[in-house]
Amino acid sequence: MKKPSPLLLLLAVLALATACNKAPEASSGPAGSARKLSIALMPKSKGNAYFISCKAGADKAAKELGADLIFDGPTDPDPAKQNEIVENWIALGVDVMAVACENKEGISTALRKAQSKGIKVVTYDADALPDSRSFFVNQATPEGIGYMLMDEAARLCGGSGEFAIITASLTAANMIEWQKHIEARRAASFPNMKMVALRPCDDLKDKAQSESTALLSANPGLKLIMAICSPAVPGAAEAVKQAGKVGRVKVIGLGLPSENRRYIKEGVTDSVILWKTEDLGYLAVQAAAGLAKGTLKTGDKSFASGSLGQFEIQGDNILLGKPFVFNKDNIDQFNF
């Protein structure tokens, strides 16, 4: 048998080495399909019914997009824990993050690090510093939220009297912004209304109830409690009910219809103001995917968000829409 030439042996060795060193093609689906987009979604606290409702919309969007959705966050509002989760996602190498920020300044360093690693970043519900993300998916303008809350409070109090605010935390950037506009509206239009206290509840209904009970005891002239995070509204309502002050102390706030329906029908809570939370989660995931794929770019004036259609972009804010008032006349029309 004729021996192969040294040249042929050398070519065969080179071909084998080339084949062994060739990088495998990314594929997570059948027949060489492209790797799925990985989208990481973070709530302020994952046990909060508000963010559970957001996740329902996010899951729908991820299914439509064929993307992998990672949902994780602190059990209670915790800026340090949010930073830790962002660091974990950087290590995992996710494609894009959508984050509801508990502390605007505190999380921005971690988000900038994610961007430096090539990970796209959007925020939703509560923003970070602008240079640490590309877009903010804004449920409503802070002015629109603050003005509507103050207008409702003044209507119920006849334009004068004492009120108190229950917030999630004293560091939540979105709530701080809402408070600025609540105060601006009060000063300009309702000078006879007086805010006597601001108390945090850590996004917990039971703590909101105990804080409201303390407020009722310390402020006998209190006419209204304004709760500006979703667990605080039923917490404040229960405190008013237990104190026997239904009708004398009004309750309004930003909350889910499902958590407040009973109190509204009983006349404890007059109204809750919110937006469609499932739509917020859906839009956040769609925007994250659009940014990662390049279909959402700086300078765009609108964004097509799957089955929800077109949304206006103002600067780097994608606007979900105006707040909506849920009351006893319409609350049974909504199931979230």
C-alpha cells in the first residue's frame, strides 16, 4: 500500500485542528434556531401584589417575543439587595435588564457597570439616574399622578383640613417625585389643606395599618389619609375601619382594584388611582426587547409594543398613559 505523502498528512492535521477550534453556534431551539433573548425583570419587592400584577403582563410579553424572562427582586424594598441581584445578572450575562429602582442613586452604579459589559438597561415604575439606563417606562407623569391625588383629596375634604401621607419608603425616587407635585398642587390650588405627617410602611400592609392607627391617634383633626403605595391603601382603610372613623376620615391612594374593592364598597375608601399594571409589565418587557434588538433607539418618538400598539416617547420616557380613578361605580369592571 502506498504511504500518504508528508504534505497530505500535514493538511489533514491542520483540518482537524481547525474543526476542533471552531466555536459552536449559539442555539437553544430546534434545528439551529437563534439563542433566545434573556430579559431580567426586577420589582422593588417581589411579594408586592402590584409587581405580581406587573409580572403577569411581563410573562405575556416574553411569551409573545419568544424570550427567556428572569424575575427576581428583594422580598422587601432593599436597595442593597437590588444591587446584589444586578451584579448576579451581570455575571450571568443577561441581554437586557428592566428594573424598578428603590433608590435612584444607589442602584445607578451597578446599572452603569451592566451597560459597560454590553447589557442593555431600561427602568420602569421608578427610575434610576438617566446615564445608567437608556429608557424609562413611565406609568404616568409624576405631575399627573401628584395633581390627581391632591385634587381627589381636596374634593373629599371640601378644600380644607389636615391630611397625612403613607409612602413605601422615604428613599423611593418615584414617590419622592410624586410628593413634590402633591405639594406643588396643594400650595398653588388648595392652601387651606395641610399635610401633617409623612410615614413609611416598607411596602407592607400591616405596617401601613399600624402607622395609620398611630396617625389617627396623634391627629384628632385628621380628615384624610393618602396612601401612595399599593399595600398602604388597604392598610390605611383597615386602620380607619378598626378605629370606627369611617366617613369621618377619608382614604384614597394608589392601589390595585382587587385589594381595595371591599373597602370601596363598604365606603371606607373613596377611590384608588392607578394604571393598568399588567400593561406596565408588558410594556417594560417589550421595551427591553426592543432596545436589545435595536428596534427601540435614542431619538424615537413612538414605540410599537406588540399587541398594545403604539406608545408616545417623550425624550427618554416611554409613557404608558394617564392615571385612572377606580371607584364604586366602575371597580367591578377590573380584575387585577
